Amino acid sequence: MPPPPITLTPADVVKPTHATEKRPPLPELPLLRHTALTGATNAGEILVQTLEQAIDAVVVIDEHNRVVFFNAAAERLWGWGNREVIGRSVTMLVPADIQPRHDELIERNRRTNESHIVGSSRKVRLERKDGRALWATLSLSRITVDRRVMYTAFLRDVTREHEDQEQLRLLSLGTDATGNAVIITDDEHRIVFINAGFRRLFGHDAEEACGRRPGELLAGAHTEAASLARLDGQQHRGETFRADEIVYRKDGRPLWASLVMDPIHREDGSLRNCVIALTEITRSKMYELLQRSVLETMIQDRPVREVMDTVCRKVESIAPELRVAILVASDDSKYLRLLAAPSVPEVFRPVLHQLPIAPDSASSGTAAWYGTSVEASSVASSPAWAPYRELAAAAGIAACWAHPIKARNGRVLGTLACYFVDQRRPDDLHRQLVELCAPLCAVAIEREAAKIHIERLAFYDALTGLPNRRLLLAQASRALALCARHGTPLAMLFIDLDRFKQVNDTLGHDSGDALLREIAQRLQECVRDADLVGRLSGDEFAIVLPQTNAEQACAAVERLLASLARPLQVAGARLNPSASIGVSLFPDNGCDVDTLLRHADVAMYQAKAAGRNAYEFFSPEMNRYAHERMALEAALRDALSGGGLYLHYQPQLRLDDNRLYGVEALARWRDPHFGDVPPSHFIPLAEECGLIVELGRVVLDEACRQLADWRRRGVPIPSVSLNLSSPHFRDPTLPALIADTLARHCLTPRDITLEATESMVMDAHPITQENVAAIHAAGVHLALDDFGTGYSSLGYLRSLPVSELKLDRSFIRDLGRDDKTGALVDAVIRMGESLNLTVVAEGIERQEQARFLARHGCHIGQGYLYARPLAPDTLEQWLAGR
């Protein structure tokens, strides 16, 4: 059995003044060895009370690691009461994570008397009764009494000091581990501390930096003196300072830094220290400066060469060892041409004016070819530089690094080249500069390309590439001013293609565009370098011939007509284009461009009226005609809005029994000033001035109104047919318009027949196709008007949604006089029968024509033989007289 615990005597001791509760009798401790107090009866009491009242915690354990002494300071330290601890294993006072090893360490010391913890002081972590952790310094003493090895532990609470030290450690760690440079100066503004970040960033160690002023250490050639003076002044005044500055590394390399200085004051307000933090912002600052320079020049709308010159100079100011050149790729990406190279020697510039984009074409041409950076650390030994070595040597170029400038889609726009006078490779600063500049250069180059493109859109025709009306008139004005100054003549040609609309309607707009491009090419081939060619609109072109009189103009026009008349293939069809040309002369027909163009336009219409594929010179009579035409157009607009148009109706009869089949509605116009205007005049006029759609709406509404009136009064009119033009069928509202008009007049779709030419029905335009299908699906009859005069294949006829074929009057006119015409008419009738189509012959004027048609099975006839187009009341009388 283990011996009982050693106890102290006497049992009662003086309690410490701070005790608030009754503590148990203190145990007896072994007798003190001989000291100056030996022999004093109260030596034990003195020792016990001394330990009890010590400000440090004292814990004594016996040879079994049981606690035999636990003073008041220990109670305060651990939070355990004396009664809870005395006699128990000291392990309860040890943190849980080291409890398993604690007894082993103590026993090892007892056996060997060797331990690093006895006789020394160390900091240990403790756990209070409430679980809160704290830190204390521990001093452990070994005591041997009667071969019993005991230990006394002295502990002092250093939690606050530990926390302060940890905070300082973390602060020091943060200061040194940060990428920022930190300097601390004293009250004389001399450096007393630099962190590891400063050493890494600037290359100075503490010995080199301490004792010097920051400005002495960091300033260089491009550091602004005013900023340094401001820094010194605010240091003296103990004020915060912030600035972005160029500072210099130990090796002389400049860099941009964001500098922030904060003062630290003593209690009396005097300056004690300054903390200066420097953050490298070289990349962002370079980008800011470069971007600002580029954007400023771009905002000022400076030429792209000037923008690129600014970039080169800015890069060279940051890295003076560089000579920078910016090259742009040609439109076909075969060559690079020089945009800017302000510091590249003149002797080398010819190389950069047309440098091939190829695998071995110096650094820039190779970089553009591969789309990646190319280094030539030694121009003299680089194979790609072989053709250019002599010029490079003459220019003092020893090395080159080229970087591609790319668009957002990856296309190479050009290159940025850096030339060195020494054999070397680019360093990090060079790479940063180029990586920052390349996107800015791309923006500037793409902006210039967009500007040129917008300019072309504004001044050039997108389809043909010719100057548009705006540019042509401006160029013509300058040419006219020169002719007026030198007293030389000038000719203005107005060119309009013949039957271009028919090509568009028959073969489609793509074919029409192809024809226009070919015509534009032919016009350019026929003129001199000084002549001007432009596209005005649609199929209208103009040519200005400076220093050209009437005779020379005649020769030029005849060459043009001959060139334009050459056949060509478009969409598998053979076309024989022609044009009508009007000519006006300066100064005879006008002294300004607008007048000359207007008079040439008038002459062109005269040429077209004369039979097309011709030309006319302007005359005063033509001008009068043009004015009359303008007045007629105005009158037609008034007639459409004011009810000046009316309809006549021509009967259509069945040829087998002479019964009424229907009537065709034909527009008529009587004007108060012009009198009766024939349809052959006002219908083409309506097409030319954009009134044909409105005219069709008026005819449709009036025809339906009249048919409804006849129905109400019992007049036996089976149906009405009426003509619509190509613009009607391209109007997406046409099906709705027809349906609304029929409903408004209480008619059915079978009450009307719409007549359209072959080219209209076969128009490939999507809206036309949709309209034709919708009208047919609604039950409205469609008739193919002027059949036999179009360009379509007859085999296509079976797929058309038509119910009638109208034989053109040109076939009927020669019936009985020309066997071939008769054969053609018979063939059309047979074809109509086989396709179950009603065949209507128009223009019948003689009995022999009627007999031929009836004999060959034609169903319906229409013409002067039966009746002219009649007013509604006259038609009623005609019906009553039959």
C-alpha cells in the first residue's frame, strides 16, 4: 500500500488576507533542510504561508502524482477549489490532449532524473474547470525526501502576454508575407524598418535601406520632383499622403507604385513614426496611361496612324531601350504595311512598308502568319531575318520581338514589333507593355476599319461598289467647278436599264442584283480615269464626263450602249440588256449639278419613250414635257384621294352560245385640266411614282361596290374581273384587303376574278408566293393575263393556281392572216383544255377571229366586236338590248 500523504504541522496556519472561504488544513510538507531559519519552530508555518500567499500558482505532487498542495493562486488560475484537487491525480489539471503522455514523462524523470522540463521555464497551455483555455509559464522543481521524488510547479498566468505576442506574430507575418512593400520611418524620416515585401520588390536589404530617407532610396530619372517634395512636406507635418509614382528598383528598373503614408503620433501629438505602404501597379498604370492616350486621340477623331504613333511613343517612354513599330495587315492578309514607327531608323523603314505575311518573313511577318509571338534574340543568326540582315545592321537592330494584334474573332489585324540595339530577349516589362498595347491597337485598327466601312455605306453603293448619289453629286460638283474655272464643257449622262423590272419579277431579285453588278462593271470599263460613275438608285446610273462636248458625248454614249447590249447569262437565262440614256451639257443645259442631272433625267425618259436602247440630248421641249408629267402626277394623286377615277366594264361572252360570262373592270380618268387621260398614260405613271397599289385598291373597292349594286337591282352580271400589278402581290395585306372588301359589299370570293401576268404569279418573292396561295385557298379565281408574252416555261403552267388563261391580243390580231399564229392559238387552247382551264381571248374585233376561236374550242371572247368598255348604265342598256 502506498504511504499516506505527507502533511504539514501545525494544522492551523494564517490564512491569506484575500481568502473568502474556509480552506482545509494545509498538509504537512517535508522538513526544510538546514537554513538560517533552522531551529525556528515556525519554519514550516512560514514556508506554507509564503507559498499559500504567492501571486503565482503553486502545485505540489507526491511520488504518486497526487496533488498535496494547491494554493489560492492555483485556485484562481484553474477555477478548481482546493478541496476538489487535494489528493487527486495531477492529470486533472493537464489539458486533455496531453494527459496520456503526462504521467509517462514524470515517471521517466523520476527514474532517470533527466528531463528538459525540470529546472527550466516554459510556456504551457492550460484548461480551466469551465473549459476556457489560457496560457501560463511553468517552472518545475524536483524534490527528493526519504527517497520519495516529488515535484513542485510554479505557474504564472501569461494569457494576455501570449495573446499580445500572437497578435504581434500575426502582424509581423502579415507584414512580411504580403506582396506589398512596407517602410517604417522615425521622427527624422529615416527608414528604421523594411518588410520582406520591400526586399522582394525593390531588391534592397535592411542594411542598405535603414538610415536612409525613402526618397533617396526610390527616386529616379522619371520620378516627379514635385511629388517627392509633397511627400517630404507631409511627413514633416505628420499628414497622410497618397500618390501613384514612378519609383525605381535597386537594379534601376522603373515601376509604378501606389504609395500610402500614414503618420503615428506620440501622446503629445509629435511625430513618432511614419508607415509607408507601396503596392506595385505597373501593369494597371501602364494600361491606364496607354488607354487614356489612345482614347484621347480616338475621341479627337485623329487618323489611325497618329493613334498608333502615340502608342509607340508612350511605350518607348516607359521602356526607353525599345524602338517600337506597329504594322497592319492588308485586306487580303498577304502583306503587312507600316502604320507607325517614330523611332525606327529611316534606313529600315522600306522593309516595313510591304512585309510579306509568311513563315520566314522577319519577326513581324512570321508572327502574323502563325498568329503568335516570335522572338529573334539575334537578328544576325535568325534564318527568318536573312533577307533583311544588312538593313537591320545599318539601322542598329540586333534583336526583335513581334506580337500579333488580333481582332475579337482571332483574326490577325497586324503586329507590334519591339526592336533592340543589343542581342537579348524581352523581359517581363516588355511583355506586359505589349500585352497591354495589343488590345488597344486592335480597338483602334478595328475602329478605323469600321469607320471606313461606315463611310463606304454612307458614300458607296453596297451592291455595285460605285459611289452613291450623295458622293457622286459631291464629286460632280468639284468636277463642274474645275470645268467652269477653265472654261471647258462637261456632259452629264443619266442611264436607266430597259425592262429591268421584268428581270426582277421573272428571275428574282438575286438575278436582278447580278445584272446590276455586271452593268456597273461595264460602265466602269467604258469611261476614262477622270470620268465619274455612280449608282443613283434601283436601275438608274449616272456618268459625269468632264471636258466633253456634244460630239464627244455622242461617241461615249454609243460605246456605252454597245457595251451594255452584250448578252450575258444570269441564273441560267440568257439576257440581252439595254439602256435608255439621257444627256445634258454644261453650260448649255445648266450650270449646276442638280439642274444638269434633272435635265439628263428628262432626256432619258424621252429616249425610253422613243423605243428604248437609245439616247437623247436634253432640249427645252423635253423640259416642258417633264413639267407636264410632274403636274400629271400631282393630278393623279388628287384623283385617287378625291374620287376622280371611275370604271368602265367590257363584257366577256361565251363563244358557243353568246351568253354573258362576266365583265372586266377597266380604270378611266377624266381630269378637269388634262381631260380624259388614257390608261396607257396614267397606269405607267402610277407605277413609276408609287401610286399603283393605291390605284388597285380604288379599282377593287369600286368594282365590288358596283357588282353589289347590280346584284341588289337584279342586273344579271355573273362576275367581275380586274387587274392587279406586281406591287399588289408583294403587299402582305393583300389577302386581308380582298376579304374585307368582299365582306363589306356582301360578295363571295367566286364573284371576282383577279388577273395577273405570268411574271407576277411566278415571282419567287416569298410574300408573292404566300399571297397567291392564300388568295387561291380563299376561293378567288386567278386568271393568267397576256398569256404567251412572258419568259416562263409552259411546263410550269400546271403548277400555277389559276383557273383562266387570257390570250394576249397580239395573237388574236393576226388570226386568219398568219398560219403560224393560228397554230399557236390552237396549241394554247388545246393546252387549256388538257389542264381544265378556261381560255379567254381578248381583242376580238372581226367575225373571222371569233369563228376561228369558236371552231378551235376557245371558251370566252372579249373585244370591240361585241362591245367597247362601257359605263355601268350603258352596260345595263347593252344587256337590255340583247
